Amino acid sequence: MTGLSSYLSQSRNYKIQNEQNLENIVTYLGNMMSADGEEFIAYQQILLTYGDKIRIPLSYDGNYHPAKIAFYEKYNSTYPGKSLGIDVDYLDMPEDLQILYGTYKHEYWLHVYSQVKYNFGVAYVYYITPTGEPYHMYYVLDAIPETITIDNQDYMKLNLDIEEPVDLYPHMWDTWQAGRELDGYDIFNNEYGHTYANYYPLWVNGQKMGLVCADVEVKKVNTTILNNTVNVIIIMALLSVVFAAILSLMLQKKYISRLVQLKRDIQSFTDHKDSSLAVTITHDIQGSDEISDLAQQVATMIIEIGDYMNTLLEKNEALTEAQEKIRKANELAHKDALTGVRNKTAYDATEASIEYKIHSENYKEFGIVMVDLNCLKYINDHYGHDKGNLAIMKICETVCSVFSHSPVFRIGGDEFVVILQNEDYKQCPQKVYEFKECVKQSTSDSSLEPWERVSAAIGWAIFDPETDSGVEVVLRRADDLMYKNKKEMKDGKE
């Protein structure tokens, strides 16, 4: 009964942990997508409009930066000096630009979804929106996409129109109709195993957009749970044997001394964990009765426990090594390989964290600085990409030196973001002036090589809780001012 109780208790806790993990995942993704604001609304509209013209290779590996660069190069050549979403509406762009934008954003969100699927260990994550036809959904974002072949090339099939009958997906449609997250799950037995599906209604700027979905497998009790149960049963059985032996020896006084000796040997093993005591026990407790049999069993158990403990130590060392490797891998995943500062992935995570603190903790003392290296293409073309890399590293060193109390991120080839904190936040104007002076000294120093005389534009903005809805708004203001500064620098040079 103890073993059965342990088995059921551990199985129930395992299921509860998986279900809680499921709710956290869909809420996390929903908050990220909602924070994207008008960009996400435009992306979804573009994807539903031009999904048959957007080509995402089936071999897409999560690197969405080439698509992003392709879009912004085309956009800047089409709308020079104009900010997307401010001067130019997303849906007012020509078709080719909308397709490039949809490709970049879709690859970005596919990357986010695949990372969530991998890091959280869920079976399936996806984002759907009603098609307009009763009980039909478009699969907008699908971490396990279907394939379409065009000109002998495999691409992801976008905007799958799937019928989702209400009798099979009652919780899905209840959540969509209610417009809020509901308790409960849809339960399936499919190719992903025995799964529970949870849904999060996505609202962006007061508009209900779709459902963020995740499936998690509620497995049968794993080997560890089963082993724990067996161990409980074995321990209970051994205790029962010992109790019976003691009861018998109480009736037979001549066994008491041998039991005392056995107890001493077992205590010695408990204190010193020395499995060689098994030999001592078999030597001290000799005979051909129940006590000697018990001693032999205890000796065997000590040997087995010693072997088991050695195995546990080896596995613990292996686990510790694996955890250290995972920790280092996570650090590398958030670090820019060239400059050593944090990368775009780290910035996205930090942005999401600040958004959460803004809405849950009334956090408001931060600002954003945008820095863009000038003439990187000229350096690459005339002196080589290795010299371009030196220029990137030098401007990065300048940014880190001036804004030494704030995290610095490299979010693009020549773009850096500083999230102002602490003294940098309090002294932002002075820090920006100090940065400009450093750049001015560098560009005017004739003793430096051309690629060492780095020049960069800068723009900054402080979060205003009265007018700013989130981090993205502050970033855009800083970006606009940076481009304004870049234009002023260019005009002044000319």
C-alpha cells in the first residue's frame, strides 16, 4: 500500500508540473506577441494576404537576420529617411516590400516558437486564427510545418486551413469565444502521444487576433518513479523481515548477542559507508539459522547499496558536467561572437523582462540609446571585412566604456542598443555628449588607420509612463533620433 501510494502521488505531481508548464508557455508567448503591437497586427495581415507568395525554405535553421537585412535594405532604398510604422504604414508598402517584411517576421516568430519548443520540452507549439468559415482555423505559426514543393525546392506550407470540430476541440472554441484564458484542457491521443492542449487568446492593442497553443505529453510514470516505488517496497519488506527476526529472537535468548553484533556492523556501515563490512558481517554472524540468513541478506544488500551509491556518484558527476555545459551553451547563445557583448536574442529576452516589470511592478526608470556605426560598408569594400570587424569592435568598446553601468547589445551588423540604467540613466545627456566627443576625437586622429577612425550616429530616448506603452515605443524614438543624427553627420561631412 505504501508503494502504491508513492507511485500514485509521484505520478500526480508529474502531471500537475506538466500542466503548469503548459500554462506558463502559452502565457509567455502571448505576452511576447502582444508586446509586438502594431507590428504583429501588420505581420498577421500580410501573412494571410500573401502567404502563397512568401517562401520559407523547409531547411530554415532559425537565422532570420538575412531576411531582416533584405527587408530593411529594400525599405531604406524605397523610403529613405522614413521610419516604418511612423512615417510609413506597414500595409501601405508595395507588395514586394510587404512580402519581404512578412518573410522576415515569419522567420523571426518561427525562431521564437522553435526555441520555446526546445527549451521547455513541449511536444508542439503553434499559433492559429479563425478563417471565417465555421470551425476552421488558419495555422499561422507552426513549429512543425508541413511541406510544399515548388520547382524541386521544399518550402514551408503557410496558412494551413484546418477544420477543428467543436466536439474534438471544445476548450479551444470556448477560449476563443470567451476571449480569455480558461481552466481546462483539450485531451488528445495522436502522433505526439497522450497530450494535453492549452490555449491563450492573443489580444493586440484591444484586437483579438488568434490563439497561442501548446501541447504537452503527460507520460506514464517514468523509470525513476517506478524505481522509487520498488525501493519503498524493498525497504518495507526488509523492515518486516527484521521485525520478525527480532520477535523470534526475543523468544530465543541465545540469538540476542548475534543480533546485537549484526546491529553494530550495520551501524558501522551507516556511519562509514564502507561496503567491505559485508565480509565482517558474514564472519561475525555464522550459523545455519534465520539470523545467519538475515546477516547474509544484509551483507548482500550492503554490497548492492555500495554499488548503487558508486553508480549514483558517477551519474551525479556526469549530470554536473552536463549542467555546466548547458550553462555555458546558454551564455554563448546570448553573447555576440565578435564583440563579446550581448546579442539580439539576449536583447529580446531583456525587452520582454522590462515589459513585464512595466506592467506588473510599475517600473519606469530606464531609457534606450541606439548607436549605428557609419561607413561600415565602405570599410568592408575598401579594406576588407576583417578591418570592418575591427571597426565594429572599436565602436563597441567605446559604447561599453561610456555606458559602463548599463547592458550593451549588438542587435545587427553595425547597430548597438544600450538599455540605460543606474548612473547612465541619471546622466544620459552627459553620457551621450561624452560618446560624441569620443567619436569626434577618433575621427580627427590622423595617427590612426582609416578603419580605426570610427564614426557613429547616436540617438536616445527616456521612457515616459504617461505616453509610452512599452519598450518598443522608446526604441523607435531612439532609432528615429539616431537616424536624424546620422543624416546631420552626413550633411555636415558633405
